[in-house]
Amino acid sequence: MATKIMTMGEILVEIMAQDVGQSFRQPGVLLGPYASGAPAIFIDQVAKMGVPAGVIGCVGEDDFGHLNAQRLAADGVDVSSIHFLPDATTGSAFVTYRHDGNRDFVFNITNSASARLTLAHVTPEALADCAHFHVMGSSLFSASIVEAMKQAVDVVKRQGGSVSFDPNIRKEMLGSSAMRDALRYFLTRADVFLPSGPELTMLVDAETEAQAIDELLDLGVQAVVIKRGAQGASYADRQQRLDVAPLAVTELDPTGAGDCFGGAFVACRFMGMSAGEALAHANAAGAMAVTRRGPMEGTHSLAQLREVLVQAQAGGAQ
Ligand code: ATP
Ligand code: MG
């Protein structure tokens, strides 16, 4: 019987500037490498919740690749479908933080091992245990990856599994009509849709939040979960609309909050929690993620998230 939550896509290291306001136009102190990649962070959070988890992806046969595989395995992720390519380099992202809270990235992803993912990696064995598959929009940066992702979704759906989709849209992706079509492909096959703020209306005709939710539910999406950064999050299905207030935390590094939120939400529903309980745990996972430096350093176990929720009820989040 299929028992696992799986995802597929970029597995990277992140290297960050030590100080806010630091620029990559001059030498400076850097921190890292940290394990990263949106699907990798998502699946690490799933595994930390105690749910069987696996990831399909490509890294180079180098220290950055091994750092990621070791870290994911240590947190309980099945890494048997991470492929080490001898002639490619593990992807990387270099980050600086501006004083206004925005971040600037230097990505090496499209030329990295992550870009080598193809249909050939989507084998029946790799997905045999998969009961739920998560699509991260940021992974869809080449036609061959889109093709592989479509195959993965179709296989999992055929074997009776469910699908979640976080558009995680990079602005430059919407310029291409092929990419828009691909994003719509996953949207129309998603049981759970997890947009962040403005992403809610990016792939539909509707312009208001309420209309967008109705349009998405009419498309066949079962549940819409809206991430609102420091404003908390919301949930909507045919029966109910729920809002959760943000937990009061000190934001140290926002990278990865959405991925931790998504991993926690999907894992909680997979374990049988109600939508309201899953939303509360996901909200806590996202809040805790921003309190740690490093994109994957902020993943937390179910017991830790429960404790955060208990503390928040008692009057303080940290
Ligand atoms: P990213 O793609 O950068 O990982 P995102 O835009 O997908 O992030 P966010 O909306 O920033 O995701 O964060 C996800 C969730 O985490 C929010 O909906 C909220 O529940 C929680 N969260 C994020 N930032 C904060 C914060 N500063 N304070 C409290 N909760 C937060
Ligand atoms: Mg996001």
C-alpha cells in the first residue's frame, strides 16, 4: 500500500551574506553552505512530522550534493531517488538581505545538476509508495522538468494518490505562455492549492480573493490554503473558510517559511487532522521557520510545533 508523501525538484545549497545591507559587489563574510531547495525544504518538514517522505532530484557528485542527501536522510527523508551525477555540479543560491527586508539572489540552478531531471528519473519504482505528491512551481524551470513532473502527477493520480501544488512563482516564469500552461496543468490536477498572497489570482480569471476561491473550487481543487506571510494564513473548501492569526515571532530569515508551512499542512492532513488543526500547525511551522537562519534550519518536529501552539495559547509564541 502506498504510504509516502513525495516531491520532486531542485536540491540546492544556500550561501548567505552575514550582514544585512551586505552586497555581492564586494567581498564579505558568507555563511553556509546550508541545505536548500524549495521541494527539499518541504519534504524535510514532512519527514520531521513523522510521515514517510521521499524526494526525487539530481545533485552533483560533490560535497554540496552529499551535504543535502545526508541532511535529508538524517531527518528521515528517503533519499534513494536522489541521483548523484558525476558530470554536474549541485545547484546553489547566494543571498543578500536588504535593509527594507527584501532579498537578492544569485542563482546557479538552470546550469546545475537540478536541471538534469528528466522523465527517465520518474520510474514506477520511485513512485511505488507514493500516496501524495507535491508540486513546487519553482521546480518547473525547463520543458523537460515540466514533462517529468506531469508524468509524476499522472502516475500518482492513476494509483489513487492525491496532489498538492504550491505555485511558488518566480516573476520571470509568467512571461512565457508555455510556463503558464504548465502551471495551469498542475492547478487543474491539484487537490490542495497553496498560493502565497497574490499568487491566488495569478492563474485564474477572477480578480478578488472570494471569486478566485470559487473559481478554484469549480476547477476541482478541494482546498485552497493561502499563505499571508506575517499576516498568518487562511483555508477554504466547499464547506468552510478559516483564518489563522500569525504567531508573534522575531523574523531572522524569511526563506523557506512557505515550504515549511506547506510541508506541515500536507503532513497534518495526511495524518488525519482536521483542516483547522492542520492550518494551526502549518501556521506555527511557517512562523518557526523565520526564526532560524538558513532555509532548512527552521523545520520542526510535530512535538515541537505542538509545544509552540501550547505556548502561544498560554500567551507567547517563542
Ligand atoms: P517562501 O516562498 O519565501 O518560502 P512564502 O511566500 O511561500 O515564502 P509566507 O507567506 O512568507 O510563504 O510564509 C508562510 C507562512 O508562514 C505564513 O502564511 C505564516 O503562517 C507563516 N509566517 C511567515 N512569516 C511569518 C512571520 N513573520 N510571523 C509569523 N508567521 C509567519
Ligand atoms: Mg513560497
